[in-house]
Amino acid sequence: MEQNNHEHNTIIKIIKKDFFSVPISIRMVSFSLFIFLLGRGLGADTFFSVYIKTIVDNVLWISIIWAILSLGKMLFSIPVGEVDDHADLKSVLFLSKWAYVITWLLYFVAGIWKSPVFLLIAVLLNGFATATLLTTYQAFIRKHSKRNTRGTSFWLYFSASNLAYVVGALIAAVLVKYVDLPYMFLFISLFAVISFFTDKQLPRLSKEKIKAFLGRDTFIHRFFIEVFSLRAIKRAFLTMKDYSHRLYYALGFEFMFNLLNYIGFIFIPIVSVQNHLTLPEIAIVFAVMRVPYLIDFFTGNIADHTSKRKFLFFVLLFISFLYMLLGYNEWFRSIMIITFAISFGLSIMRPVISAFVSDCVDPKDEWTISGVEEFVARWGEMIGIILFGISSTIFGIQTSFILVGITIFIFALAGLVRRFGILRRKITP
């Protein structure tokens, strides 16, 4: 008993030490993001694929809708990263959050009217809002975190995000019994507005500020000129030419992470519906998917003190077996356990990948590479969703999970063989 108390106190001390090692500006940003994402956890993300299924009841079309969302996020990521390099971050965040308010009102209307047209408009605006918000937040963290604690800084950022999802999903498990699904989508608009007052990066909402913000030849005018210009993408790829293969490895893991993360995010709820789970049970599955992101507080230290590439290949090998198992299980308890294990593997990868990318980047290029990283992430989403959607149409969802597991296994095994092969060649005279 005494030993358990000692271990408990040690864990609390580690978490406390890690928390206070993060600069206060990043702690404030993480809190603001928590408030913002709490609304998404209350229904928008928890039931998102199930909600789309009520409007377009076809797995392939659900995949196409998600691919369009990923494409929108991908196209805006690099230009926003370039804009962040010299723009007022207060105004960028202000714009992205108001875009979210409008986006989720459109999703609400699409669900009420069962309208694919409103759904498509909402998805396109969602792509812009997400790319703008997340790219700017991550660029802010890279700019304000110390190089030797970046893993810990990203741990706090991602933990705050996923705590919001867990809390929101657990509340949603109760609310969905009393509130129709379309109305759950109004929470994100409400919490986006509330987050205005918690984010220290936002301007005051005075008439003068809003007039200057919307006026001709001011921020919003210049922002859209830059975002819809191809010059930013050209500059980004020219910047990438100066970097070694190590950065490309790091971005490859970013691609793989998002491919796997979004396959689970979209299709695990759908396979849950096919196995007759109720909406409250799906909300619990969603919460379980996010819990591991809160308990991997050692990952930040791993990211700062170990061989990141080798660590990530081992985690992928572990995850590959879990995706294969998911294809063979239909019971609620089995799905929950496997989902938790998959999410645990992905959660310990997340801050390691972000720290890996940061280690490879010159400080002068941090804003640009943040956009490139987001671009690669969304490319991974889009490719994974389309391929899984096609596979599900041909073979079924559960068989497709088995195929995903086999593919990851081959990729991870090849990476490890090559990695240890390099080490052996260095040792050989």
C-alpha cells in the first residue's frame, strides 16, 4: 500500500514537473484550445462519421466527403504557414474561429434538411478553418518552446486537445439520449465564441478592430491574396530542398500517423453502428480512443532523449497487430479494448513525431515547415480515407482493417530491418 502511494506521488511529481517546464504562453494556448475543442467533443467529432451517414448513407461517399475535407485542409496548410511567418497571429486565430462558428451552423442545417449541398459547403469551409487554426497554433508552439523541451510542450498541447474530447464525449454519451443529433453540432459554434475570451492571442472585439480587420487593404484582404496564391507553396518546396533526408523521414511518419488516425476516427464508429452499438456506446468508444493521449506523459521525455526513428517503427509494428485484430472482433467490449490499445500506440507517436520534425528544422523556417507538416498530415488523411473507402466497398470494413494491419506490419518491419542494417554497416570495418 505504501509502495503504491509512493508510485502515485512520483507520477504526480513527474506530471507537475513536465507541466511547469512548459512556457506559460504555451500553457495558456493549450487551455484556450481545450475550451475550443470541448464543443467538438460534445457532439461534432464524437458522432461526425455517424452524422454524415444520416445524410449520405454510403461508405464510399462518406470517404469522398472526408477526402474533400482533407484536401481543403491540405491546400490551405502551406499558405497559412507562410502567412504565419509575418502576419499577426491574433488576427489569424480570430479569423479561423469565426470560420468555425459559421461552419458548424452549416453542418447543423445540412443535418436538419438532409442536404448534401449544405454538407459540401460546410466541409469546404471546415477545411479552411482547421488548416488555419491548427497550423497557427503549432507554429506558435514551435516558436515559443525551448528546443530541449519541445516534446513536453507538444505533449501538453495534444493532451489538452484530447482531454477536451474525452470530457466532451462522456457528456455527449448522456446528452445524446435527450438531444437530437443535429443540435449536438451547435455546441462547437458556442464554444468557439467562448474561446475568444480565453485566448490571449486574440484582439479586443472593439468596433475599430473589426473595421480595421475587415477593411480594404487590411489583414483579411492581404490574407486571402496570400492564401490563394501559389507563391507560398513554391517557396515552401524550395525551402524543403535545403534539408536532408532526415526531415523527409520525419514527415513520412507524420503521413503514416494521420493515415492511421483518421481511418480509426472515421470508420471505427461506423463499424460500431454495423455491430449495433447505440449512440451512447459510440460516444464511450470515442472517449476511449482519446484517453491514451492523456496518460502518455512519459512520451514527451522519450521524444527528447531517445532515437525517435527506431522508437516509431517499433510502435507501428505493435499497432499493426491491433488493426488486424479489429477486423475479427464484433463485441462492444472487444472493440473498446482494441480501440484503446490502437489509440495508446498512436498517442505515444504523436509528440515524438512533432519533436522529430522540430529537431530537423532551422528556426528561421519553423513557420514554413509547420505548414508543410500540416500539408503532409492532410495528404495522409486523404489517401488513407479514399483507399480505405474503396477497399471497404469491395471487401467490407472489417476485412479492410485486416489489410491495413498487414500493410503497416510490412512497412514497420522493412523500416526496422533497414535501420538495424545501417547500424551493422557502421560497425563493420
